[in-house]
Amino acid sequence: MQPLEQEQLIEQNEMVETAANLTIRLFGTPSFSINGQPLAESTSHKVDALFAYLVCQPFPHLREALASLLFNAQSRNQANNNLRVLLSRLRRVCEDAILINRQTVRLNPAYEVWLDTAVFEQTIPQQPERALKLYRGDFLETIQVQDAKGFIEWAALEREQHRLKALETLLQLINKYEADGEINKAITFSQQLVTIEPHHEGWHRRLINLHLQAGQRQQAEAQLEACRLIMQEIFSRDVSSATQALLKK
């Protein structure tokens, strides 16, 4: 993701609203608000996808490039016509937050923006715990668009980069707090780790072990059962003997 210009990015203190004209959350279910008011529902994932893309890439885009990004396997004229309709819908829901002319489309540079993904990237090196509070789910987790290969590929790359950074940071925090004997804090971050990647049995095993270290056998047993259900659903198998052995000690 291209970072927002520094003067556009307004950080929020523990996610408390500020005077930012645009408050955009793209982790998990996307949400957009202008001047503190949520946008009217666009009724179109493609409208939301276009708005999210323009916020993440806040510079002028040629209309033809956006048409290619969002409408594949169509003639140029058809793609351009479809984009014209999409831009009309976008303008209705986002007021003048997006500037549109005959050649280009861009985020209005006069708007101050708070964007969760940008704050996440900027704060995670020095304030990892604060940054991880922003990670409410994968990037654009609930947006599904059809016939938009370019956008899908862009979103998938962004999603994977953010996810890997979150997972790496969570593992570092878990290791740190476990080594320091702060097991409850390690449990909190281990729970977030398992939420992000529930199919990873080794991370379930780590969480079960942390519960046992904290003397929380009931929670450990519940976590083992949750892991067993997920392994059955995804892989059609039971948990490994290594995982089962944790509760036989």
C-alpha cells in the first residue's frame, strides 16, 4: 500500500474519533464515515471497493486504468461505461470526498483522513500492541467483487502483507510475555493469533499450553475442543497426538 501523505493521516489515540473528515476502517468489515457520519449504504461491493482503493492510493488515477482494474473481460467502451455508472453511485454516497473529472479520479486532497491500515503500518514498529487493536479482521474481509481481476489481485496482496505483519508481531509478543512470566498477556495475544488463523493447529497447541501454565485447565480443555472441531471441519481429521498429550499430563 502506498502510505498516505503525512499531512493527510490523522492518528487517533486508542481509536478515539478526531476531527478527521474521513474515517476509514478496512480491516474486517469496511466502514466509511464523512465528518463523523457513516456513509449511506452503497448497496454495491464494487462501490465500496473503488472507494477503498482510492483512499489507499490517494493520487490521480486515469479513468481507463480504473475501468481495467474493476471490469475485466469486457470491451474498453463497455468497461468505461460501467465505470461511469460506478462513479455516479460513488459520488452519491461520498459527497465531494472523491474528485472526478473527464480524465482522472482521486481522493480529495483537502480531506483529512484517518485510515486504520495506514495507522497500523506506521505504529506497529514502535507501538505493536496499539497497532494490533486495529486489526479487526483481514483487509477488506467482507468485500466480494466479480469480474475485477486487477482489484482482486491488489486486495489479495494487501491482505497478505497486513496479515503476515500482524502474525509476526503477535508471535513476538507472545514469546516476550511468556518469557517474562506474564502468561495472561501471552494468552490474550495467542487468542488473537488463533482468531486470525484458526486452522493452524500448532498455535492452538500454544494457547492450550499457556492456559495450562496459568492454571486454567477448563479453558485449556475448551480450546482443545475448539481445535478438534476446526480440524474436523477443515481437514477431516482429529487433532494430533502432540496436542492431545497436553491434557494428559
